[in-house]
Amino acid sequence: MGYSDTMPNGRNRQVRPVTQTLRAISVPLFPTENGQPVVTVTAILAQEEHPPQGKKPIQWSLLTNSTVQTIEEAQQMLDWHLCRWQIEVFFNILKSGCKVEELQLEHVDRIENALAFYQIIAWRILYLTMLGRACPELPCNLVFEEQEWNAVYMVTRKE
């Protein structure tokens, strides 16, 4: 099965088209204990066919409990996996950047309000990161008010 997409900008990586061969196979997992049911999973291998010269081919191995019988289903699993990565980054921003796990709030309403506020911040950081990778030449005043970008400029320049 073939799958074509565009590899986005990333750390030390430029945008480039990627064509991958998708392979999927159902694999039964037999329990080690008697009486436990057999679990069937689908293993998907997405392997780049012709990487640019000097670049390592992009290869992903995915394991899912969903049945995959067509190229469209395999592509959907791959697309879901790509979304999953953004979700992981979002929660990493919440945990590491916003430090929500360090909040010492005792009342549920305060925790909910704090999380709602920090989720907005985390979403904006994720959005700006993605936007910066997709459009690195975009002027900052399109997404920040003058006071916001001036404050960041002063902090980064230590002025």
C-alpha cells in the first residue's frame, strides 16, 4: 500500500514530500496464562521508499487494536498517530512548561479554573510552535500585540 504526505519542518529538518509503503498484518497474541483470551493486534509498518540522498528513510512501526484491511484504514491509523504526537506535545507543555502538576490547589473549582487557564496557554504555545515551523518568516506582530512581543524581546535581550 502506498501513502504520500509532506514531512513538516522540524528541528534540523526541512519540509519535504514523503512517499511511504504501508504494510499491515494482524497478529494474535497468545496469553501466557491459561484461561486468558487471545488478543489480536494489527502491526503497521510505514517505510519511506525513496529518501533524499544522504537522508535516513523515515520509518514508523505502529501497533493498534483496530482492524486494518485497506490502504484507507492504514492511512487513517497513521494520521491518528500523527495527531497523537501533537496531543503528547500539548500535555508535555502543560506538565513541563506550565508545571500544572506542581499546583497545590485543594478545591476542585480552583483546580478546574487553573487547568482551563493553563490549557489556553499550552494551546497557544503549541499553535505558535507549529506556526513558526510552517511559516518561519511570519512577522510576530500578526500573532502578538505590541506590548507582548516587546516584553519578550526585552527579556530575551536582557534589556
